[in-house]
Amino acid sequence: MDVNELKEEVAKIEWWHRIDLGYGIVTPGRGNNFKTLPALELPDDLTGKTVLDVGAWDGFFSFEAEKRNAARVLATDSYSWYGEGWGTKAGFELAREVLDSKVEDMDIDVLELTPEKVGTFDLVLFLGVLYHMRHPLLALEKVFSVTGEMLILETQVDMLGFRRPAMAFYPGAESHGDPTNWVGPNPKCVVAMLEVVGFKEIKVFPKKRSFPEKIGKAGQIVLRHVLQREQKARYVFHAWR
Ligand SMILES: C[S@@+](CC[C@H](N)C(=O)[O-])C[C@H]1O[C@@H](n2cnc3c(N)ncnc32)[C@H](O)[C@@H]1O
């Protein structure tokens, strides 16, 4: 395929990720992956490690793990690859071909993940998926079951004003107008869920905040008003078995 043909192929696809394909072509994704990557604190050197990217979509983070020398990378997804209208697998497949990548793929739902079906991986990436889960604790149990050493989880969080573990439930499309967003746990809730499913050591990295960490001297009425609103941000968690 020459550069013009490649440009035509790229233009046919509705991309989520911005992926540098070389030849001066960066895919026109709607996602924030270039900003998310540095926030993940992904180890620079993954030599010899096996990596599972759960909910990989166009595969940007899978290809990144491969670039960092991972011995094996498996990208899994279902909803965006074969599901109800978020996109297709065409972006992943084109990028894999153009990047001459060896990243493997499997069409599997998060709740179907088991060591028997996919094996276990030194590093599991669970990025931008938790809040799409109707059963978040069950999803984390499944993710734990296939994690050999370490999990990197990135998620939208909510309920930041609550000191106890708390999780917003979005029965409709109230979170970003997206009916596939089901939950907004606060960081304490994410940590608690990770511990409940079996992770032993957990580190928290706030990515960006839309709510002040300290409410300070705000009076009770102001506080109550503030707590009615969504208090969203994106956080990254590292968890070890
Ligand atoms: C917001 S996108 C995040 C994509 C990518 N991980 C990233 O961080 O840019 C959410 C991803 O989760 C996937 N997903 C949603 N529900 C899923 C499910 N039940 N099983 C597997 N993947 C799912 C979607 O297909 C999509 O690829």
C-alpha cells in the first residue's frame, strides 16, 4: 500500500485512538490517548513481560507496550470491535498491519476473562473501561484473575467530596450523555474494590481534577449543594497481587 492508499484507508475508519502510523500519518482519533499515556506511569522497559490490554479498541496502548519491548501483548475487546455501534475492529487491524506489529487479539467480554481462556499476564491494562461496567466489582474480579503481577487501571471517578468509599450510579445518559457509562466510583471506592478482589498493594495517581481535594471552609449548605453535582476527574491506579 502506498502513502495515498494508506491515507484513503485511514479516512474510511472512525478512529478512537490517535496512532502515529509513520509516513506523516496520525490517525484522527477522538480519544485522549496522547495525554493519557504519560499519566499512566507505564514502565519504560517491559522487556520480557507479558501484557494484556483489556478493552483495547484501536490498540494504541497495546502497540505502546510492544514498543517498550514486551515479550507478548494480547489486545482484547468486544463492544467496540463487534458490539452495538461504537466502532469496529478495522482501526486496530489496519494499525497492526502498518506498524508491522505482533500484538495478538481476542474478541472477549471483560466478564468472560478467566486464566483458562486467556492465561495470566505480568501486566494488565484496564484503561477507560471500569465506568462502562454494569458490574464493576465482578469486572475487577475477572481482571484480578488474569493478572500475574501488576494492574494499571485508568478510570473516570466521581463523588470526590465523599470521604468514604462511594460510587455514583448512572442509570441513564447523565454521564457525558453516554448511556454506556454506568458508574463513577470515588478513588477510595476504587482502592477498596481492588483490595476486596485481592490486590495487595495499591498506588493512586490523580490525572486531572475537576473538584478541589479539600472543601476547606465551605459551609454546610454550600457543601451539600456541591455534593449534589457530579465531581468528576480521571485517576490512574497501580495495583499488585
Ligand atoms: C473508552 S474506551 C477505552 C479504550 C482504550 N482502553 C483507551 O483507554 O483508550 C472503552 C473500551 O472498553 C470496551 N468495552 C466496553 N464494555 C466492554 C465489555 N463488556 N467487554 C469488553 N470490552 C468492553 C469498549 O469496547 C472500548 O474499547
